[in-house]
Amino acid sequence: MQAFQLHQPNSVASATQQRAGKDDARFLAGGQSLLAAMRLGLNSASELIDLSKIPGLAGIKVDGNGIVIGAMTRHADVAASADVKRLIPALAALAGSIGDRQVRNMGTIGGSIANADPAADYPAAVLGLGATVQTNKRAIAADDFFKGFYETALAEDELITSVRFPVPTKGAYEKFKNPASRFALVGVFVAQTAGGVRVAVTGAAGSVFRVSAIEAALAGNWSAAAAKAVRVSADGLNSDLHASAEYRAHLITVLAARAVAAS
Amino acid sequence: MTIHISMKVNGKAVSADVAASTTLVEFIREHLRLTGTHVGCNTAQCGACTVHVDGRAVKSCNMLAAQASGAEVTTIEGLASANGDMHPMQAAFKEHHGLQCGFCTPGMVMSALELKGRFPNATDEQIREALDGNFCRCTGYQNIVKAVKAGLAA
Ligand SMILES: Cc1cc2nc3c(=O)[nH]c(=O)nc-3n(C[C@H](O)[C@H](O)[C@H](O)COP(=O)(O)OP(=O)(O)OC[C@H]3O[C@@H](n4cnc5c(N)ncnc54)[C@H](O)[C@@H]3O)c2cc1C
Ligand code: FES
Ligand code: FES
């Protein structure tokens, strides 16, 4: 790996100070995306700021009608959390479906969301449940957070500190795994929330997105058949060696229907 | 840039000044000369480099040594007893032909041992799920599952 400087700050304030004004510095969370990408030459950094020594960034709390998950909470801990399993079982199951055991032992929710990989799982839960991303500067609604291909609303020196998920009336996540990487070829999160029905799709386009046609169908009739009857256009969806855009469009309705049936 | 790190590896306190970019597996193999931990892909795919950090199975090629500073690390060398007797999980791999070339075996054993802490009576399906991040190019996995099952019961 190329040489870099490593900082191991012990507060959010000093971590963000070290990041400020440096194009080529990166926060390091679990490193499961960043370190692998750096070794493959897909990403580079002259300075890494390790967040793992900052106290208080990891942990899961029930807060009123929601669950607050600290940015440095590992996927394995979300999957195993009794509170998450009881209140939002779909979120625990989603975390438990990420990659493999070793990846889940290191990877963090903050890292996954900040990275905004178009095929990552957590973005579907954040958008599907209408979560709120808390940073050192502000609270960002899920609908305003994901901006495009590996792009988010985060400023350079903005650090995610936690994510708040409101408890839905119903919710489920179904993913069609790429069998090699286990990322979502397509993943669909469906939820009945206080703000209405939400359907979020990952893996199918450059970024996670909502499907208003399925949301409208499910708002009138929460059934697998209603989801399946919707035609999703292949326009703008990914075509690659794994699947064509038409195949992905079809999978969206199939997985939405399965998720509704499982909810 | 060099950075000072210290940790416990197989119960022994170690410390060193290393380049910040040193991965945990480089530190284990090249500085500590514990070469039982293998490097297959070096890109977080194959699991050959699996070790325990504070009791959790991780891919040591995808982690900086500095991220493990202050932690307790266990490698395959830390399992056998002082008189050289194999750990029951290692013995089960030998007994049930859970290896052919042996390249993946240290990682398989470390993943299997983490499973023992979580599901001492794991089903075949739970075993396969727990070994999802460990690739074997020789055995076809059948005997690995058998070995892990026996090792969990031992
Ligand atoms: C073999 C393998 C399989 C995988 N399979 C899946 C899968 O099936 N589904 C899936 O969703 N993911 C998968 N992943 C990715 C994994 O979930 C990563 O853990 C996750 O994408 C990034 O989290 P991290 O904590 O490792 O972040 P890092 O790799 O440390 O960081 C990722 C990016 O986020 C930034 N960042 C990190 N934390 C913060 C923060 N708090 N605030 C602001 N910016 C921050 C970093 O600067 C960096 O740019 C896989 C990874 C591997 C290696
Ligand atoms: S060498 Fe680390 S996962 Fe392959
Ligand atoms: S025994 Fe050869 S790779 Fe597993």
C-alpha cells in the first residue's frame, strides 16, 4: 500500500479538524471498503484519520420511537442487537446479510453510508425507513443524504456520528445477492412508516432510490400482488456483466413483492 | 511515516515502530515472523489471513496493524498447548480430512473457533454461513464442515 500519515484522534472535534481543508485525507472507520480500495489502487489518501479510538461513537440506544446507532457500530453488533431484532428485525437481518462474518466484525454503519456504494445494503434501510443521519454539524434526512454514485450530502470535514431509525409499523428487506461479492444485485426495502409507505432500491442504479409507483400501489393495498403489478422502467438502471437493466427492473417488483409478503 | 504500536499477540506483549500503512498480516508475518497466518488474495476476499482481534474473527490483510494497537490478537500459532498438542479444532481438521494443501486451513480454524463462542452447537447451515468468508480451492468444503462440527463438539 502507498505510504500515508495516520492520525488516531480521541475526539470528534480533533478528527474533523485534521480532515478540514485537506482534499487528500480520509476518515478510516472499519477500513473494509477503504483499505481494500487503496490496496487495489482504486482510492488513495495521503492521510488517514482513524475513528476507532474516539469514545462514544459505537453503540445502540433505544430513543423514544426510534433506534440510534452510533457511526462506528459494527455490522455484526447491529445484527446481534436484541433491541434492533425486537424493534426493527428487518434492519438486524439486513446487517447480518452484509458480506461475510469477518467483514461484519469490522465494517461500520457510518462507513457504509458515507461510502454510498451503489450496491450497498445499509443505504436501502436508511432511505427505506426514512432515517436521519446525524453528523458533527447537522441532522440530514435520508431523502437529502444520497446524492448519486458514491456521492452524499456530507461536506469534506463532516463526520457521521450516528443514524436514527424510526421504528416502522412494518418493514422488510429482500436482496438478490451477487453470489461472489454478496453485494446486492438488487435489494429492496419496503416499510410502512409514520410518513407513509416507503420503497427503497439499492444495487439497480448509480445510487439508492425510491420507487414512487410501488409506494403508491402499496399505500392503497399492502400486498405482494399490488407490488408485483407495477411495471418499473429499465431506463437509467445498470446493465453490466451480472444483469441487464431489464432484468434489474423486473427484480425490483419481484423483490418488493417478496419483501411485502415477509413483512 | 512510522507509528508506534503495541498489542498482545498470543498472550505475549509486543511493540514496534512500523510504517503507518503496515497491515496487521504484514506485522504478524514479517515483523513477528508468525507465518502460520496466510495471505491468499491480500484484498479481503479469501479469508486465509483470518485472525482474532479481541475475540473477533477479522481479515488481517484488510486492517492496519495500528488499528489493532492495544488489542489482544490470536493467531493459529496461539492455539496448540505448550506441549505441542493440537487444539481440538485443529485435531478435528486432521481427523476428518478437513484439508488438502492446507493453505486455507489457518483461516478456516480461526473462523470456526469464533463460531464456537457464538453457537457451540452450530448446525451445518450455521457452519457454512460462518465460513462464508473463507475460501478453499481443494476440499469442496464437505469435510471442512464435518471437521468443524466435530471440533465444536470436542
Ligand atoms: C469481501 C467484502 C464483502 C462486502 N460485502 C458487502 C455487502 O454485501 N453489502 C454491503 O453493503 N457492503 C459490503 N461490503 C462493504 C462493507 O460493508 C464495508 O464495511 C462498508 O462499506 C464500509 O464501512 P467501513 O466501516 O469498513 O468504512 P471504511 O472502509 O473505513 O470507510 C469507507 C468510506 O467512508 C468514509 N467514512 C467512514 N466512516 C465515516 C464517518 N463516520 N463519517 C464520514 N465518513 C466516514 C471513509 O472516509 C471512506 O471514504 C463488503 C466488503 C468486503 C471487503
Ligand atoms: S489474504 Fe486476507 S482475505 Fe485473502
Ligand atoms: S486445503 Fe487447499 S485451499 Fe483449502
